Amino acid sequence: MDIVIFGIWLGTYLVGAVWYIIYLMHMFQQNSYKPREYGEWMAVHANVGRLLGKCLYALVSLPLVLIGNRGCLIAACLMNGMTILVNKPHKAKKPLVYTPRVRRMLATTGIFYLLVLIVVLLPEIWMKAAGKVVLTSPGMLAQPAHPMFRNAEFVLLLLFLLQPFLILLVNGINHPIEKGIDRHYINDAARILREMPNLKIIGVTGSYGKTSVKYYLSTLLSTQYNVLHTPGNYNTTLGVVRTIRERMKPFHEIFICEMGAREVGDIKEICDLVHPDYGIITSIGPQHLQSFHTIENIVSTKFELADAVPASGKVFLNYDNRYIREKKIDKNIVSYGIAEENADFRAYDIAVSPRGSFFKMKDETGKEYEFHTKLVGSHNVQNIAGAIAVAHTLGISMEKLLYPVKQLESVPHRLQLVKQGDRILIDDAYNSNRNGFEAALDTLAMFKELRILLTPGMVELGEKQYDENKAVGVYAADKCDYAVLVGKEQTKPIQDGLSEAGFPESRMILVDTLQEAFRMVNAIPNEKQKVVLIENDLPDNYA
């Protein structure tokens, strides 16, 4: 009977361990499979307390098993049940994707656990069968005479506790295999591109705005060319590779390649694969400072795209951004913007209303055109100006661009205007940075309705995280009527900024979760129609 209970204990332990492994694998994927970023997540955000909470009930079950009587064994099984509940996967904003890499890592982890079980448990079973063990208590499976086989339960629970580091070990074990597989796919994508010598390749990068510019540019160029762009967030080397291998067709004439980066050299790696003919740098700011460490590293990384563009190509630069404007490069530059008067392509006389945005632009002859887009916000106009600059340079007249600009759709979660019942949502939840945050607040400020800011603040800003968040708090003070802040500690800098600017504390609402935030938004008295700006939505590894 005790052996059966021990078997139940072992089974529930393994289920809890599997759920915990899946959670950690999800976090490893969220940190781009990069050991350093995963390590920083453990040290900075996950912290010892949070990870211990995942292991707490399993740790309590250890002394219960070691005591060994039947009642303690049953209690230990119940503790393992609690471990299962604590670690059971919950609904995520970006769920774990069971890619081949994840499946291989899970398989290696399973083999590792199996080997531990064989090494630890089989000797005990064998020694008991051979009569070389002494049962120290009714509940223990067996206690061998040799000390190296003692406390199998302790070894298993220690393994549970060290699981966050086991993920790194498994990643290291699989690294040569992953590198070989990646190299095969990269070489295959390079072969496909070599077989399409007439394909024009446009690289798009920036701290923010690159995804919007990619979609807008694809829409505009599609009026005259067969265009392929990297979908969604496929902006890593392997994301680009996957796009090429799965979606590139012989009839494509232009490939718009979004290029993301978290470390120096990331953009160069993509450029070495695709060899862009043109490049667009949409912005530079203190995004991902936690991994870049300095703004100088961000500037040099983004300009890896400009370095890769040949002398026959062109580099399109957002001259509203001082980091871009002040960077000197020996390339054919085409500038754009809304504030910089000397830009080659400048949108001006911008008028924004809930119906969209109106603005004017001139072509190279000085002829003026008036554009209308249903998108709101000067930030969107700036990105559209960049897309117009590229499309016109590639041979599409301004007159032909008037209609497609009017048809542009909001990129999901990027200043997307959504009508929801009796309220309006400005969904800018995808990501956030100071420039984009302030542009979104400017958009919120244009409304005459009850203006509500809902945000958890900005992350991945390293040493500048407090100052940048406090600055947007100060900026937000006269742009909103209520501020609903998600995370009392996370949003402390925004609270300080709002208070410093004289924002009423009675209209500053602090909550712990996004769900609670929406409940509080609903509870705000209906003085008039509500307009809610949702600025940033923390990824699962920050939630």
C-alpha cells in the first residue's frame, strides 16, 4: 500500500515538474532563447521569491516524504497537487509556441529526468529486491545501505528547485544541434534569394515605428508591384528565413524585410543574409536598454542597415529623430519627417480629428498634394510620410498614392482606434517608448470626451527606466482626466511624475491586473463619453 502511495507521490511530482518546465520554457522563448536575457529575467524580474513560489509546495512535500509514515505520504501527495495548481499553464498574452526548437528542448529535458530517475531509483529497487536494504519506516520506498543511493526524493526535489538553471543546461546541450539546423535553413534562404537577382529588397529598422512603416509601405507599393513583407513580428534572422522559405514566390518583385535587434550585430546578421538594396531607419531611442546598455550601441546597431546598403541604393532616414539626423554617413540619403523643415519629404499642415488625419506633402517639383488617412495621430502621419518617400522614390507618383493612403488600415495595437460600445479605445498596447508614449498622449489630448490613460508603464529601459517613466508621467498630467496604472510598484515613477505635475491623486487609480484596470475604467462616472488610451501591455515575462 505504501509503495502505491509513493507511486502517486512520484506521479504528482512529475506532473508538477512538467508544468513548471513548460512555464520556464515559455519564459525562455519570451526572452528570445537568449541565455543572457533569460538570466537577466531571473535576476531582475522573476526574482528568487517568485520562482520559490512555484516550488514552495514541492519543497514542503520533501520533509513529509522523509518522515515516511502513511499520513505524511498522503500529505506530501496533496502538496504536490498544490504544486500542479500553482504551475498549471494559464492563458497568456503570447502563448508558448511549440516550435521544433522547443520540442527538442523538452525532449532533452525529458531524457535528463529519465536518466536521473534511472540512476536514483533503480539502485534502490534493486537493492531492496536483493535484500540489501533496511526499511527505516513504513512509508519509505527503501533506504539502501550505500550512502550514494540515499534520499532519492531529496534528489528529485532538488532537481525541481534547480529547474530554472536546467533550462540553460539543456539549451547548452542542444546548442550544436540548433546551430547546425539554423545554418541549413539560412543557407536555403540565401539560395532562394540568389535565384531571384531582380528582387528589390528593402530593410526596415528602428527602435519603434518599423512595423507600421512596413505595413504602410507594403500597401503603397502593392499598387504597382508584387510585394512580400515579413509578417507580424518575424523580424529576427530566423523569422526572416522562415518568411523567405515559406512565402517567397518567383513573381515577387519587392521584399520588405523588418529587422529587429536586441544586441549589437543583430541587424548586420540579417543584412548579411538578405543584402538590402534600400534601407529605412524609422527612429532611435532608449528601447531595450537592458540588453543594449547604451544609446550609442543602439545607434550603431540600427545603422548597420545603412552600412549594408550599396552605393547604388538609398537610405531613408527620419530626420525628426535627432539621433538619426546627427549621424553622419556616406550614403545616398533621402530624409523625411513632419517637424524637420529641411527634410526631402515632409508632411505639414497636419490636422487630426476622430475621423482621421489630413496633411500635405510636395513632390520633388514642389507640387503640393493633400492626403487624408483614417489613422489618427501625428506619429502615424510621420510613419506614412516615410512610406510615401520610399514608394515615390521607387516610381509611384504622388497622385497615385492619394487613394492607397486613404485606404491604410491601423496596425493592430499601434494607435488603433476601436469603438467599443459607448466608449472609444485608442489601442497602443503592442509596445511602448517615450516618444511613442508622448505621441499617443497627444492623440488622446485632442479628444473632448472623458480622457482615460491605462498603462503599466515602460520596461526594458535599464538604468533609465525610472527617469523615462517619470517623464511621461509629467507629460501625461494635462493630457488625461484619469490615469489607471497597472502595478503599484511598476508604475511608481509615473505616479511620481503625475504628482509632480499637479495631477489630482483622486483621479490616479492603482490596480494590480489589466482585468482589474478595465473594471475600474467601467466604474469611473460617465461624465461624458469615455476615450481610453491603452498604452503598452507588458509581455508575459513581465506580467
